[in-house]
Amino acid sequence: MKIGVFICHCGTNISATVDVEKVAQVTSKLAKVHFSTTYLYMCSNPGQELIKKAIKEKGLDRIVVCSCSPSLHEKTFRKCAEEAGINPYLVEIANIREHCSWVHRDKKEATLKAIDIVRLAVAKVSRDKPLVKTYVPIEKRVLIIGGGISGIQSAIDIAFAKYPVTIVERESSIGGRMARFDKTFPTLDCAACILTPKMVTVSQSQYVTIYTCSEIEEVSGHVGDFKVKIRKRARSVDINKCTGCGACYAKCPVKVSAKFDMNLGLRKAIYVPFPQAVPNVPVIDRQNCLWFSAKNASGGTKKACGLCKKICNFGAIDYDMQDEIIEEKFGAIIVATGFTQFDHSVYGEYGYGKYKDVVTGLHFERMASSSGPTGGKIIRPSDGKEARDVVFIQCVGSRDEQKGVPYCSRICCMYTAKHALLLKEHNKDAQAYVFYIDIRAAGKNYEEFVKKVQDEYGAIYLRGRVSRIFEKGGKIIVRGADTLSGAQIEIKADLVVLATGLIARPETVKLAQMLHIPYDQNRLFTEAHPKLAPVETVTSGIFLTGACQSPKDIPDSVATASAASVKALGLLLQDKLEKEPLIAKVDRNLCSGCRACVVACPFNAIDMKEIEDRALKCKRDVAEVVEGVCTGCGNCTVVCRMSAIDIEGFSNRQIMEEIEAL
Amino acid sequence: MINPRTQELKNSRAESWEPKIAAFLCNWCSYAGADLAGTSRREYPPNIRIIRLPCSGRVNPLFVLKCLMDGADGVLIAGCHTGDCHYSEGNYYARRRFAILKKLFEFLGIDPRRFQMAWVSASEGDKWVKVVKELVEEIKKAGPILAKS
Amino acid sequence: MKYAYFPGCSLHSTAREYDRSAKEVALALGIELAEIPDWICCGATPAHITMQLLSIALPVKNLLLAKKMEACEVVTCCAACFNRLKTANKFMKQRGEEQLKIEKILGEPYRGEVEVRHFLDVLVNVFGSKNLETRVIKRLKGLKVASYYGCLLNRLKDVTGLDDEEEPRMIDDLMEVLGAEAVKWPYKTECCGASFSLTKTDVVLKLSGDILQMAYDEGAQAIVVACPMCQSNLDIRQAMVNKKYKKNFNMPIIYFTQLVALALGVEMKKLGFEKHMVDPRPLLKEKEIIFSKA
Amino acid sequence: MIEELRNKARELLKTKQVEAVIGYQRASDGLSAIPCVIRSEEEAGRLIWDAACVYNLCGYLKDFRAKKLGIVAKACDVRAMIVLISENQLNRDDVFIIGMECCGVVDEKRARVSGRDGSDISSADKCKSCASCVPLAYDCLIKEKREKAKVSEDADKDKYEPVRKLEAKSLSEKSKSWKDEFKRCIRCYACRQVCPMCYCPRCVADQFMPVWFSKAGGIEGNFSWNVARAMHLAGRCIDCGECERACPVGIPLRDINRKIEKDIKELFGYEAGMKTDAKPFLACFDKNDPEDFIK
């Protein structure tokens, strides 16, 4: 074994505090070290040439480069060694910059430590084994979880590149939150007018498959080869036969409050959530449908309704439809699950969600919408009278470490300003009062918009919190402080609109666990790097877009959607995926088949396999690593009491050798 | 029957003893955190020797045992905060394992200061420095491992 | 049921009727209240704005006295005492230099081992509303009251742990157990002006006046309280409120203990109604809860 | 009771439900019980059952892989079997458990010193703190006719009292006393050989790539071996006490095992050998596991 040690000065970054010549001199005497030298910039072309030359001339077979952190140049030097004919996995980096020269002042101490660091690396490299890179094929299809504006935009981008893409949407139509909005800030385009064309585009694209009423049931596999189980809930209407004529819901005798309209209006038991729904196919709400309730009633004596089935000329109604599990493979996954609203019922000062005339921004959106339940009238839900004095309260749930979430929800300042404007447009006698902590209008034309609402639409902005809301004499009394004037304010309002914050959906944790992607303390999915990899996750092949990563407005959601699509497409364009061979390996002779590794593997990358044991003359189970799935975390090696399973590149022998060299 | 290397250490330590500490760092959070301490030029005592591993879940209790028996005065395991593990769960396993090992060590008379664990994220260069400084201080107080054993 | 009883200064002076009625209730229900010997100031409202150390050391001294009685629970009626004792207890359960300092001052270790309860809590949660209901002799039928909790009884929630901060129900529920009607009103935890009573009386008149007005508007005939300071502001200052704001309030401010005692059949004259500025007796007579010279 | 046991064995062998029954027979000293393998009905008369049946026989099951066996088992032995089943080392369908209601076995070491007459030898320490005389699982149960001696009324109050006492000692005391104990270890590995849970094809102590700890008998190697053994039993040891019984130099190995058992129970609420579908303690986690020891 001939180990070569190459010590980098890194200009003066290393050599100023570490006596590199001394390091070279001392380490050259270490057992198995055949050659040791220094150079000003080892990562530069001449530096790499120096290494290659030394390999050839001195017959080196293993390399230690003493330089910066392996995160920066490990790949560089592996490639360099490979070019000189050495297996790239016989290279180790001794980090004598970030972990030594940059954190110590005393040259003597730093030099001694550097020598120790090199000694560790030499010990490790002496136990390195040549490894062969593996390649895995890529399933050239993308899964998008969530059919809101983010998911739709991602699908459009991927379909444009002519790759197949599947949207899985929980509701009966795609469109998500945006479909419920009236107008969008700051330009006041109507949400439907800009969303509908995109919905139509995806629905008509030959590359896009849309599964509505569907959820992800199970995810396994890895980048290039995700196996996904999707549950398609029974819609009770055959999507292929239905023409969307609407006869069924015209005839349906059942009326229940519409979730889509924030329960402000009614819908039928068979319904499409909104007129522009895609697919424009109704769904039966089995809980409320008379046919199903009669069927479920004991004895079945009740006469079943069945009107919709009778009226349908196309035979599309199918009461016997069952949930269906479909299993498909994808090369990449884009998570676009969006957000939900903060539940303000934790706030006693706002009446614990008990007052009918204290509503959220989304209620206001539905009321403002001309196709909404009130036909565009801003009313008091308690008595249906038109609201005149409306108080808006910002930061409900946001920026509240005690009862809500610590972060700013980013969009509430803007949508509240929009609401104040819409209020005035819908009723010119109305007056908006806005309680705020700070106005955060950092976006193109955002600040101008807020200013316009204040100046031209006469919204009164009050900087302060509301301490109490209560009902008295048919009005909602809002008491709060105006901290700028120092006065206590009491407003007799008709309606109070709470700008409830954006929070993660409750199911995110379950989804994160299925996908093996991290989430933060607020249950928002965590990006791989907050600045340099904002739409990637640490799990390769899984990308994030929209508000499931952090609160976002429509422009930002669309931008991250396109960004995620580019990342996914970049992957699909590869012929095959290179995979580091630093994965687990089983020594069958040592394995007892106790299954501890199978249980402990976070990725289900270990299976049991029955083998014929000649010595014991019987069949027995042993562990077997699924190479494509193993990520090389090494957890299995520790639960294995007999050390029958080990990790290439961080093997027990390598680490024990390092410890001995301490 | 002491390993010759530990004997040598024992002798060299008679005069001016400086603790030697082994640290197992996970590649994704703590190693990067220590890198950040470097890029931010934060100074800390030079007593620590870092062994890079993919995950804190890769640390075998036998590694820790080997360190202490081979003459390291202290051992540190650093990993991602819970929930941040690159492999989603590795640090949870490590936490459970070493909760038991730490208690066992104390039961068998090993100073608990000698074996510590910390969560250091990639953005916590400062925390890394703090952890190392405190650890070195505490192990200095605990004294050389061989003198005690 | 035996408790170390911490009356506090109010219950030995301005709120004697609260003290007396609480003891009557305890007697009637077989709850033993043993007064802590040599109890001192609880720190009340002023101490913690002057000096944190003092505001903890004073109540802890009292808790140490209780500990010597081998009582594991202290009960108090005053909302301010309750709040201070609870706060100090929570503080002493943590460990740090401040705690050591206090132990040094008091010369004894203390780690928050004595539990602190409000008498309301003892009645409703320990004795139990259901049990209480079976003991009611005289139902307070026809009496419409507004339950007023004030600021100290339920705040902060993680300190007192008693009831909801914004919409407490304990007194309301208790009143309904007694047969009275608790009106719905939004001012249960509004500020009465508290210790500004002497220094900035104007503030108290405005705030207490608002409370009286709201109770009146919502149809209450009396306000039920669990804090001597609330009682004194609303009761003693009522005449001044009437004068300043040209009102005609005649709203009795009654301690919950007085009503519980009446319902349990305790004689009216033991309950100190004569000490109120707004005499509750005419109202109670009108509702046939008490009878004149029966 | 013994007749009932013998008849059961005969029946099992006769009906070919099992190929053999592992049980106890009388040793040549006329008092102790030693393991025996009964392969025919005629041999069944050798089977005995009394307080001298100390050994945990589960270890022998490994030697009969994939054969149908009957085994005479006490409550503690069955817990060992449960661990083995959960670790895929034993197929539940392959064993017929003849569960024995047990009133505690003798303390073999003490008996050896004081001589034995079978009746008045105090029971083993592990039995003093054991409240379960009926095994958690069995295919047939043979009931004890004797009244179970008032076993554990106060022992059960705090079964970890001895561990707590050791914990309370100062670090230097602990260090010294354990060093004295481990110094005596002769690395005979009897503790491992007798342990029903030690079934690794090649124990880490015998591996040499890498050498996990010194194989020589110095204090470092001895300390390492004992810690490694204990850690490998963490969450698996069911306190059958066989290791301590087998140790020729008398190292109190149960103290170490029980220390870990106690921590695992107190910190994680986990007990080994209760359910056959339990996940191995160290191969699972809970997001709320304690982490106050982590900076």
C-alpha cells in the first residue's frame, strides 16, 4: 500500500496558522505513507496535475488530500484520482482548513492538530475499498401532489416539455384555494378569469392525467423509481360517461351547506363545487344523499330516492362505485399540497369563533364573489343584512407565539387591503377599519396598492391590537387600542373579518413521513437549503412548491411551481441516475436473521431472504439490502449486534482504524 | 495489559496535560455546522478530533467504548436536531441508544462529563463553538481518563 | 378536607364579610380551614412592580409557614393573594440562581411543594358542584346575577390554571347550581381599575362604571365577585360613579361565598351584608331568598 | 404435578406433535436438576419438576432449528422465548410450551454452599422480585399444587431497590467497585454461552475485522466486553439471571442488566419479552423519547 499525502496551503488560508511543511515532513513518516508534499492551491489545475503526476511516478494507490471541507472539493479530488487511474473511493480528505487553520490562532497547536487530522485520514484511507458507482434507470413521469395553482402550473410546465405528469387532487375538482377567491391583489384581476384557462390547459393536455377525489396512500422507492399507491375515492359518477349537463344536481332534492362557500350557501347532495370545475363532473356526497341514507338505514324499508340516476341520460350515475387503489411509478414527485387557514376559535378575545358575524378572509372572498353564495353582496351572516361598518383584524394566529404560529403569514396584509377595497366597491357607503401590527407590503406594486386603499378608498388603518369583541344590541363591538394616538377605540361594527394566518395542513406530517422529507416545528415542509435549494428537499427527486413550504401568494406560488418543474425535468432528462455506492452490505455468514436492521431502516431498504445454510443444514433467513433504495445512513450497522451489516465508505473497520489513530 | 499507545499517552501526559476528545459528527448538520464555525473564523480550543459519519445513527456504542478505552478523555456525538435528520430518523435512534449508554457509563463509574451528545445544525456554527468550549472545560475538570482509572 | 387558610389583609379588614362567609360555607360543608399562624403580606399588587425578589420572597415565606403546619395545600379567597402565591410557587419550582437567593434570604429550602388553591376551586372542583347541589337548601330562584371574575383570578392561565382567561365559567356554573340565573355578558374579565382606587380614582370610576352599565344592560340584578378589590371598587365607588356619570345604579356587589352560604341555609346575619355600601338585602328579600325578621 | 408433566410429554410424543421434549431430569447428586432431551414415551419417566429446575432451557431450542419441540418452561423462560420469537430466531408453531406454574427456584450458589435438602433453601434473588408464576404464553399449563410462598409483596414494591442503592454511590466508589469486579473476569464467556439471547453466529468479541476491543484479559478489554454484552442485551434481557449464575468468578452481572432494564422501563416504558410482535427496543424510537441529556 502506497499512500500519498497532499497538503494544500490554500494561499495563506491554511499555511498562515498551520506549518504545512512540518505536516508534510511528519506525515511522510507515518506507516504506509509513501509520499507527502505541499502545494499552494491543490484544487487548481496545476495542483491536480501534481497529484496525478505523483500517482504515476511514485506508484501511489491511495490518496489523502489535506485541504478544505470535503463538502467543497471531495468530488474534485476523487475525479482527479480517477483520471490518474485510482479508484475514486480510495481518496480521503483531511479537513485542515474549516476544522483547523480557521478556528485556531496558535501555530504550534494548529500544526499539531493538523498532523492528527491527517493521521486520521491516513488511517481511514488505509481501510478504504475500491467501489463501483451504480446507476439506476429513471421512470420518466412526474407526480404532483395537489391540484391548486402551484400544482397546475407545475403540470403545465412539465407537459410543455412533453413528459407525462399526474396530478393527484383530494377534492372533486382541481383549482384549490385560488378557485375560491374573488379578485387577486394588487392588479385586481378576477381569480377565475386567470385560473380557469390554466385549468382547461391541463385538462386538455395529452400529457396530463388528473386524479380527483384522490389521495396518496403509500410511497416507497427512491429518486427515479418512486412507487406510489393512490386511493381514488368513489365519486359515484362515471367520469367518462358524464357530460356535465347538470340535470342531476338540478333535480336533486337535498340541500346542505356548501363547504366551498364556507357554509354561507347551499349545495345539493350531488354537486360540482363551482361552475368552472375541472373535471366538470359532479360528485355524490354519500353522507347526505337520500339514496345512500335509505340504503344504510336498517332493513332498507325506506324508499330510496334515485332521482339523479333516473334523470341522467348517459347512465353516468353509479351508486355501487367503490374506492379504487391504483399503483403507479414516477421518477420525481412535486409536493404542492398548499395550506389551510388558522382556526381562530382559540382566541377568547375574538369570541372563540362563536359569533356568526365574526368571519375569516375566506368567507369574505366568497361573499365578494359575484358567483358566490351572496351574489357579491357583503352581508352579515347572522341576519343577511348588508354590512356597512366592517372591521378587519390582521395577524390572527400569525406572529403569535402563544396561541398561534411565530411566523408572518405574508399575504394577509395584502388580502386585507384588497378586502377593504372590495368592500367599498361593493357598497360605497361602507367603511373599513383595519387593525394591524405592521403593514408588510413587500412586492411589486404592493405598497402602492395599500396606499391606494387608504387614500382613495378611505380605509381607516389603526395600528394596534383588538382586546375584545362582543355582541351587543345586534352589533359587534370591537374594542382595541390605537397605539399611534394612544386612544382606546370602540367600533360598533356590522361585520368583523379576521385575517387568519396560513398554516400547514394537518395531514402534512403523515405525508412527510411517507415521502421521507423533513418538516419544521410549524409542520411546513423543509427545503434542502433556504437560499440555494429552495424548491428541493434533502430527499433527491422530491421537490416543493407553493404554500406547503412556507406561506406564499399567487405570484410566488407560480414561480416556485415553475422552479420545481425545471428541477424535475432536469432529472428526467438524464439517461440514468448515478448513485453513490456508499451503501449497506450484508455478510450472510454473520447474519442471524434477527430482523433488527429491517425494522430500524428508515427507508425500508432491507428485505429478508431465505437461504440454504449448508453448515446448519437448514434454510434460514438473512438480511438483504435493496441497493437502489439504501441511502447509506448506517443505522442498520448499529442495531446489528453481530456487525453482519456494514456501510461501504464508512465501514466499521475504517472508523475503528480512525479511532485507533486518535 | 494496556495498549502500548495508551501507555505512551499516559507517559506524555504527566507534565502538561491537555485533554484529547473524539467527536463523531453527522455529515449533514453537525459537520457542516463545524465547517460554518470555520468559515466564520470562530476560535475554539484545539482538543477535538472529528470523525465524520453519515449520521449520528451510524455511531456504534462500541466506537464510544473504544475511544474511552484507548485513552480519549472525552467523546462527543453531534447530530441534526430531532426532525431535521437527513435520513429522517437516524438521530432518533441515536438518542435512544445513547440515553441508555450514558446512564450505564455513569453506573459503572465513568464520569458522565466524558460522554456527551449535542444537536448542532448546519446553521449553528456558534453553537458548535459553545459546545466544544464547554466540553473541553468540563473534561479538564474531570481530569485525564487514565489517571482516574 | 383540611387546608391551611391564608386570609390576606383584605379579608381581615375591608372584606371581613368575605372571610366570614367563606368560613361559614366551609363549616357547613365540613371543610376545615386552619389559618396559617403569623401569616404576612402576600406581596399583593405593588410588590412585583417594585422588586421581583420581594414579590416572590413574601409569598414563599407564607408557603413555608404553611409547610410547617404540615399542610400540603393552601387555600385563599382573595384573587390577588391567590395570584401571588401561585406565581411564587411556579417560580420556585424552577431552579436557578434567583431561587437559591430566595432560599438564602428565607433560610430554608423551598421547591414549590405546597399547592395553592382558590376557595372557588375547592368548592367547584374538590368538593364538587354535584355534591354541592345536593346540599342546597334554599335555591336562589329568580336572582339574575352577572359573574365578574376580574383580572387576577384566571390570568395567566399557565400560572393559575383555573379557568378560561377570556371566557371563564366557574362562577356562572356555580350560580346555576345554586338556582340563580347567570346572565351572559362580555365584561367578565374587564379591568375594574384595581389599585388605582386611591391614586387615580377617575380611572376607576370610568372602568367600574362601564362594568356596572354593562351588567345593568344585560339584565343583571347583582354582580357576583371572587375578589375583594373588585368588590370594593364596584361597591364603594358606585355612589361616586352615579354622581359623576349621572346614573342611578343600585347594583349589589356580592361575594360568591355569601350566596353559597345563603343557599346552604346559613343565617343571613352571619354573612355581613350590613357591611356593603349598596345593601343587597332589599334585593334578596324581594327574591324571597331572605326574609325580614323571620 | 410431575406425573401430569410426564403424561403430557408422553402424549405429545405419542401423537407425534413433537419430536422431542426438552425438560429437566435429576442429576447424579440426587438433588439438582439438569437438562434432558426426551425423545420417546419410555424416557418420559425421567422428567422431573421442582424448585431445583433452575436452568433456562430456551438456549437449547437453537440447536433444533425447524424441528417440532416440546419444552418445559417457567414464566421467565417463556419471556425469553417471546424475545426469540420476536427476533425471528424461533417459530412459535415449532414449539409446544409446557408452561409450568412456578413458585420460584432455589439459589443454586447458596445451595451449593449450605448443602441442600430441597425444601428450606431460600429462593433465587430473581424469584424474590418476580410476581408472575404463570407464563405469558403456553400451550398447556401445569398448575402448582403448593401455595406460592409470599414472594414479592415488598420485593415488588421496588424491584430495583438494589440498583438504586448502587446508583446512589459516588462516582469514585462505583468506578472502584466495578473495576474490582471486572478485574476478576477471565473472559471465559460463560455468561454469553448460557444466555438465551446470545445467538450471534459470530460474537463481536470473536471478530477481528475490526477488533472491537482488546481480547486480552486486561481491565480495558474486560470492561469493554462487559459493556458490550450489556448493551447488546439492552431491551432484550428478561432477567433470567443465567449469566450471573454461570459466572465462575461471581461478577454481579444481573446488577448491570437490571440497571439497563430499569432505565428502559422508566425512560421509555419498554419491557422485554412481553409481546411476540414487539419491535426491538433499540431498533425503534418514539419522537418524544427523553433528550434532556443532549445539549
